[in-house]
Amino acid sequence: MRIVGVNKYYYLEGGPERYLLSLAEYLGQRGHEIIPFSVAYPKNLPSEYSRYFVSPAGSGEEAKLNKLKGGLAVKLRIAARSIYSMEARRRLETLIDDTKPDIVYCLNIVNHISPSVIDAAYGRNVPVVLRMSDYYLVCPNYLLLRDGRVCNDCERGYYHALHHKCVYGSMAATLTRVVGMYLHKWMGIYKKVGAYVAPTRYMREILIRGGFEAEKIHYIPTFVNLSDWEPRFDNDGYILFYGRLSPEKGVEVLLSAYAQAGVSEPLLIVGRGYSEDYLERIKGLASELVGDRVQFLGQKFGNELREIVRGAKYVVVPSIIPDNAPNVVYESFAAGKPVIASNFAGLAEQVGQDAGVLVEPGSVEGLAEAMSSLSSDTAAVERLGRAGRNKVETENSIEVHVDKLMRLFESLTSGDVLSHSG
């Protein structure tokens, strides 16, 4: 089967990219092909299909839209692209004409590419599958978060975001996003999607509440490539947080809880700050609370990251947003590590009852108590770590994921209706 994989980055930036690149490698070994379609950023991996990629919104050197610099022309181009990109549509139509794919599989297309690619595939009679990594179809800022709390106001109408300037704190950015969401609804563009992949039951529920067709939404948990992760049930005596360093990930809650817990293990923080100002702020907070007992290691990848995870006593995922299905949980389990996580949304589904500890989201006291308890219970650390490894072996192997995904793809290409799972 030939599958066009549509994603705004074609380099390792975050979860969607890790997912797509791992999937492409695995399917390639089994005689299938994922053809990338992305934006032509300089960081991209080499590809024979890069000539089809969409031009960047700005200079191309900076992929993050909120960091792009430029005058009115650049800003207008970004705004127009976030709603509908004719360039993306034309380029994908050309790619489809030249390669004759069976399926177009869209991941993160918001802003950089736009849902115009759905029209491109639909017009060429190629089924479209859309995998949901965040909540951009129902929430203008994608996070279901406002003023530090979970927010579902836009279920009653996207216009609620305008009052709070939910996108970057900017009325212009929020208005652009809200207008785009209403326009897409008026155009019926998402009705042309053949199926949605929801990595958690929570995501499926949110989409249904947002008015999307339940029969099209398929619960398919994501995978971790177990061959990359040799489990280790002992440890080197440190606590680990890794991922994006941003307010919604609960980093400040973690630092306060760590100070309150009074545990002996150092805390290692791996990841890149979403801004330099925020990174300096949390470094200052860590120094103020616990001196030099928190180590900021920066962003790590590959074997270096895996060895850091394998050496941890346990991993903390203290998100204050209803995270969908962060890879850090599955990777930690694959490494044989327990996870302390916020008890809601996809995180609660991932961790379950026997592979980690769930705490009240945003609760410094609850997180501190959990860290203190787990740090002092060596037997529990090993027992939970083994349970986590067993969980991902059973539920989140790439083989299980691909089997479900390919059955969905085949049902769409054959015209059969596959009833949703979940």
C-alpha cells in the first residue's frame, strides 16, 4: 500500500514526527511505503519527494509560527495559510497524480499546511484519514486550557475564545483562528475525512461532543517501538521529567512539589523551553526552591535520551492540560519505569491502575506526596516498572498498532465500512 503521510514537519520535532517516522520505517520493512508531504523547512530529512513540499510561511529558518519575524506581508500570509492554502492543495494534487497513493494519512496540518489537503485528496478520490494529536478541531488554542484550568467553553461556540484572546493572547490571532474554524465548518471540509484516529478514548469523546461523526472516529492507541527500548528495572537514583518545557506541562507544579517532597534523589529535566524567557524563569524557580538539586540537561534524542530514561527511578508527567497520549508515558513504561501522572484525560487511560501513580492535576501537595511515597518504596518502583513494560508489550506494540491501522486503511480503500473500536 502507498500512503501519503501529511505533517507540517519532516524532521524530529515532537510526538507526531516521531510517530510518523517510526511508522514509515516499520511499514517500509513490510513492503508498504509512506510518501512524505510537508513544508520545505531547512531541517527536513532528505526525501525524493521534497520537490512537492509547500513553501514556508516566512524565511524557512524558523518553523514555529509564534517565533516568525516579519512585516505585514508575512503575517497576512500566515493568517491566510491557517485558513486555507491553495498552494498546499495544488502541490498535494500533483503528488497524488504522480504517485497514485491508496490513502492520505494526515497528522499535524494546522496553520502550516491547512485542511486544504483534505480537499486535494477528496477531489482525487483518495480516502483521507486524520489522526488527532491535539484538540485543534474543537479548541482554538488546541489545549482545552484557559487561565490554568481545563476549558470546554468552545463546545458552545468557538466565539468564546475571542473574549479571552485564547491564541497567543492576541485578538488578531484568535480572530483568525476562530474565523477559520467557522469557515471550515461552513465548507463542510471535515465531512470529507473518511476516518479519524483517536489515540485515546478521551479524544474520541471530545470529538463527538464537538459534533464530529461518531462512526468515523476510531480509537487506536499509539505505539512505542519496543525494539528501541531495553527495559531496566534498577536505576541510577534520580527522578526524571522529559518533554516540552512549557506552562501547560506542569513544570512549575513539579518544581514546587519536588521541593515540598524532600526526597533525596536529584531531579533531572530534559527538554527545550518553548521560549528562552520561560526556560530562564523555571531555572530561577528551581534555584530558589532547591538550589542546585535540579539539573537542566537540554534537549536529548536517540540513544542518549533512552539511556537517561533507563537510568531513572521514575518519570513524572504533571501536565495541567488534558494531554492526549504523550509518548513519554509509553517510552517510560518500555524502559521499565513507573510514571507519576495527572489523573485525567488520556494520561489516566495510559497509566491505568497498576503501572504508575495518578495524582490530582495541578496539585503540588498531591504530587509531593506521591513522589515521597514512591521514592521510599523500592519494591513498588520495580513492581510498577514491570507492570508498565507488560502493559506496552500487550497494548502498545507497533505490531498491534499497525494491524489496527492497516485494517482501517483497507476498509476505506475497499469501500467496506469498518465499525469504530473503543
